[in-house]
Amino acid sequence: MIKRLRIKFILIAMLSLFFVLAILVASINILAYRGVVERADETLDIILSHQGRFPQIQQRPAFPDIKDWDEPYSNIPVETRFFSVIFSKNGDPVSVIMDNISINDRQSAIKMAKHVLNGEDERGFFGNYRYLVSKRVEHSTVILLDCTNVLTANRNFMIISIFISAIGMLAVFCLLFFLSKLVTDPVSESIEKQKSFITDAGHELKTPITIIDADAELIEMENGESEWSSDIRQQTKRLKALTNDLILLSRMEEESFVLPKIELPISDVVKERAASFASIFKTNGKNLDICVEEMLSVRGDEKSVSQLVSILLDNAAKYSEEGDTVLISLKKHNKSVLLTVSNKADESVKENVDKLFDRFFRGDKSRASGGGYGLGLSVARAITLSHRGKIWAHYTEDGRLEINVLLPI
């Protein structure tokens, strides 16, 4: 249990860190990419306003205190690489401006510009080139700006940020792996004390309960059976069952507890237990429908599996309605066997179906008056988990409660 708690703590912390880092890294890189696009578009607009040529930047004056000097395009890098192609209204290239790029192949430039011109978008990327298309009545201008350097830098930044985030997550995982024990140790100590108290108290209670039961039996032998002596013996019987269940639960939840397992013919165990409950159902005006697939086996402890089946049948017998038909089925399910017990149940169970396996839980009135302590399904879950199985409850659309147990073969 503590091991699972520690794993869950580390998993939740790592998932939280992953989502936070993913959002941060994605946001930073998206903003950086948008900045590249905005700067490229700004440069393209300036070049278009100068008929597809690089604007002439004024020479800086000799006297810096002259305040009326203006440098409108000083934010454009001098190493800006681009080419422009002007097309006639018939789509023929009229002018190719390649002064600011080291591409000597004029036909390749025209081919790229035509491809962009025939597209639907005014702006976009063609490979590592950011383009701008200006279509007018008399001619069309296509400008392609080489963004290789900034896009490469952007990609490198993205790779570095992901790599650093991964290293950070690995470092946090190592810290959590070693420090999470400090978080779970107090919980572990508290649970161990609780288990020790339940076990010790259970063993201490056994002696006075046995003495009370024996005294009640002696009183009946001397004075005959009475209403009071019968009530004493009935209550001591219930206390014995409660004490045994608490001790069993405490033992099964210990990490060192291991059930001796053998090849167990579970089909025979289920049929035998179901047959022993048939008279109980009949006496209470209920029916028991048994549907067991033959020759199924699991590796497990016969006594525990038999107790598991008994708990599920006893639970159905207590909380099903009079005249109801309780169904117990066993069948093969992939590499496991599926045991199902279903009975008619009150609709209030639907709201608390996930709490049925909690200790001392009795949500509806029928369960509160059923004579139990709410430990039966908790014991069933402990037995199932000790066999590396899975147990769950399901409330069907036709108003039936199904308890399903999946045990590996």
C-alpha cells in the first residue's frame, strides 16, 4: 500500500511538472516563432514599398547632436537576403531582382516565384523562404525573403529548451524518488501502528468473547435456554466474526503477507459454495441461478477463494429483494477467470457503487439493517488483491448490482 502511495505521489508530481514545462516551452517557442514571422513580414512590407528593392539607408551624420536626422529602416539587417520577381498581367516575368542574394540561377528564382504566385495565400512560407505576393491590375510582385538563419536559430532554441526541460524533469524525478520516502514514512508508520493495534486488540478480544460464550452455554445447561442467553450467544458470534475479519484484513494488507497458492479447480469451489447457499436463498424466498463454466483453474489459496465466493453470495442473500433471482456465474475471460454475482438492488446503491468496498460502509437503509458490519466486501477486495486480481462493482441499467472478480489463471 505504501509502495503504491509513493508511486502515485511521484507520478502525480511528474505529470504536473510535465504539463507545466510543456505549456511553458510551447508558449516560449510559439512566441519566438511569431516574432520571426512578424519581423520577416515587416521587412517584406518595406521591400515591397520600394518596388522590390532594398531601401537605401541614410548615412549617419558626423554630428550626433543633429536631432532632425531620421533613420526609418535602421532595424532592417544589412545582411537581409531576398529576391523579387515582377510578373506582367499575363503571368510572364518582367523583372528579376537578385541583388541581395547569392542565387545565380535566374530560372530557379522565377520557378519559385511562379509557384508562390499560383497559390492562394498572400503570405506564407516556401521552404525556408517567407514570401509576400502583391497582385495588381497591371502587374504582380513576388518577394521571397531567406529566413534560413533565423528559422535554424529558432529550431535550435526549441531543441535546446526541450533538452533542458527533459534534464530538469530527470533531475526532479531523481529528487522525488529519494525524497518521497520522507513524505511516505510518517504515513507508513501510522498505518503500521494501526495494523498492530487492530491485530493486538483482536487477539485480546478473542479471550473475553470466548469466555462470555462459554458462560452463556453453561447458563443454558443449568437453567435452560432463554431469550437473554440466546441473544448473548448471537452477539458473541457476531463479535467473533467481526474480530476475525479485522485481523484478516490487517494481515492481508501487510506487505510481507503471502498466501500459499496451488493449482485450484475454481469451478468446483464455486459450485460447492453456491450449492451450500441454495437452501438459504430458498428459505428467504429467493432464487439462486448458477452458471459455471467447467474445468477452470487458477493459482490460489482454496480457503481464501472459498471465503471470497461465500462473502459475495452472503452479500447478495442479505441485500437482495424477496422473490429476486441472484445470479452467480464463472467463465473464462482472456487469460483470467471472471466471477460475477448479481442481484436486484435499490437505486441508492448507484450513487455509492465506488464506496461499497470501503470498510464499514453501508450506504442505503437495506445495508444498514442487514445485520453486517460492512466488512464483507472489504475482505473480498483484500482476498482478490492478494491473488493479484481485480474486483469492481457495476450498477446495470435494469437495476441490478454486479460484483465482478477477475482472477489470473
